[in-house]
Amino acid sequence: MIVKQVSFELGAVRPSQWPRDGLPEFAFIGRSNVGKSSLLNRLLQRKSIARVSQHPGKTQQINFYRINDAFRFADLPGYGYATVSKLQRAAFQRWIKGYIELREPLARVLHLVDIRHEPSKEDVQYHQLLQEVGCPMLVIATKQDKISKSAIQPSIQRIASCLQTGVTIVPVSATNAQNIDSVWSVLDADILSFSSDASD
């Protein structure tokens, strides 16, 4: 994918604010500090289009990015920040579920986990939620450059076992662009499929 144009479109805090033109959309979700902003910047070939929040876990909005006037990335707030109360976490999970269930142009959810660690309890909970909703998914194992090559496959197997998933898991590095093309291959296919379905 050649990213010719990208712009931050808006930060939405309620469904009535979501863009309504029907462009295919890819949502990114993951634990705070999993490297979501870094991955978005690498995919979009920009240095700082997606910025790290100064208050992790506090941002309660979806940031929409319009790409090539053809599709969107939707950056969901990171979960798992220590200072967020259980009540807030439960509310956030309901909010995310509502977005996943209601968002008609949603083509795929990219669920980010840190390849260096076993998925957290919340990683597992959110993955189960996504499975229940039935939305197409891709698991992104971030920070591949932080582990040895020999540790990559065992780490992928551990993540799959913990998440109890058969979803494809792609190890990536936003630092050196490892497997970024593999992610784009999946998204490109989704965009073509979405466009084909829309024309029928």
C-alpha cells in the first residue's frame, strides 16, 4: 500500500460523531503502551500522525484517520492502565463492544499484544469479546525487534494458547518495519473485498 494522503479526521466520544460516508474501517485495539501509536505511524509512513497520550488510559475517544480518501483507521483507547477503576474498565468494555457491534463499515479489528509477554487477563478478555461479536480479526504481536529470532515462534505459540485463538498472529516491529508489508497484505485484501461487496 502506498499511502499518498493521510489526515487526522476527528476524535469521537459518541456514535453520533462517527464518520458516515461508509468507507471501510480498520480498528486498532490493545493494552496501553503496547506500541499502538508507533505501529500506526509506521503503517501510515508518518513520524507522528498518531501521538502517544500524555495520560495513558484516560483518553475515552476513538481517533479516526482518513487514508487516501479510500479507507480509515480507527484508533481505540488503550486498555489496562493501572489507575482506571474496575467500574471504568467495565464501562469501557461495554463502549468498545458497542462500537464493534454497531460499526457497519468495520472491515477488521487489529488486536495488539506485546510479543515479549504472556497476554494479560484483559488481553484475553478483549479477545474473547471480539470473538463473541464475530468481527474479522488480526492479532499483531508488537515489538518483535525486542526478542531474538529463535524466540519469535515460541512466543507466537504462547500468545495463541493464552488467547485460545485460531486467528492469524503477525509479529511486527514498528522500529525496523519487520512484517509491516504482511499487515498491509491483509488490509489490502479487505479493502478490495469491501469495495467488491459494495458494488454488488
